[in-house]
Amino acid sequence: MASSLKNLSDFGNVEIPNGSDMKIGIAVAQWNKEITDALLQGAKNTLLKHNVKEDNIVTISVPGTFELTLGAQNLLEYTDVDAVIVLGCVIQGDTRHFDFICNSVTQGVTELNVKYNQPVIFGVLTVNTLEQAQERCGGKLGNKGDEAAVTAIQMVAMQNRLRDNYLSNYPVE
Ligand code: DLZ
């Protein structure tokens, strides 16, 4: 589970699909803004690198990671995005806030995937220290925003492939 050996921006030899026809929503939390701004930059750069058009990236901002679930739901409900990426950073403190926020957003995002049958990608750093976050938003362990962007493209491509194959085998009369 630990990512100490994994660089979040290194996808090895995996072939990444072309995102030129994809529309991607991003909900980004304002808490720990220095970190989430860097996650957003990484995600956007990676989407653009894989040919997602700038106009097809819809970004909204929410106060904290707890609000990411509703932000993502609103993107799915009121826009025509193919997938949503949620970006946040929760840093362990002295109280139990960390656990409640992490549990809430993981459960919320999981439920949205199933409820909407659309990819909602988990780009939230859940770390013990600010230094660990800095390492994962463009530092020595890469950028979780990059990983989330590639995952979004892969999941949209997977869904498109299934739909296309199904329709070519079972055309609508
Ligand atoms: C309150 C709070 C705390 C203590 N820590 C964080 C954090 O590390 N990362 C984050 O994204 N948000 C934090 N928040 C704010 C909550 O996510 C939420 O915005 C508030 O509880 C209001 O619902």
C-alpha cells in the first residue's frame, strides 16, 4: 500500500489512451491550497499532454476535502463530463478530524462511481505530514494529480471501448 517506492508520475510502459474526445471534470479542495494547487497543475498538464482539450476540462473549487463528494456529484449532475477527478489533501492533526474526512470522501466517491456509472477518480493525499504531501504533489515521489489524470483517461477509454464493442455486436435496430 505504501508509495515509498512508487513514483506517482511514472506509468512505465503502460500505453495511455488518447483523450482528444474526452471531457473531464475536476473538483479541487481549497484546504492545504499550496498542495492542491500543485495537484491541479499536475492533473491539467497530464490531461493536456494526452490530448484532452483545454475547453473540455471543467474545474470547480470547494472549501475542503469533505466537500469533494458533493462537488463531484454536481459536476456529474449539471455538466456532460465523462469522468470527474477529485483533488484534496488531508494532513493528520491532533484530533480525529483526519479519520472522519478520509472516511467520508472515500465512501462518498465510491458511491458516486456506482450511482452514476461514471468514473470518479480519487486524487486525495492522505498523509501524516506536510513534507509527505510535498513529496507527492510534484516532489520526489511525483504528483498524485498526474496519476489521477491518467486513471481518468484510462477509465473513460475502458467504458467507451465496452460501449462501442457492445453496439457493434448488438446494434440498435
Ligand atoms: C476541518 C478540516 C481539517 C481539520 N483538516 C482538513 C484537511 O487536512 N484537509 C482538508 O481538505 N480539509 C480539512 N478540513 C476541512 C473539511 O474538509 C471541511 O471543509 C470542513 O469540515 C467543513 O465541512
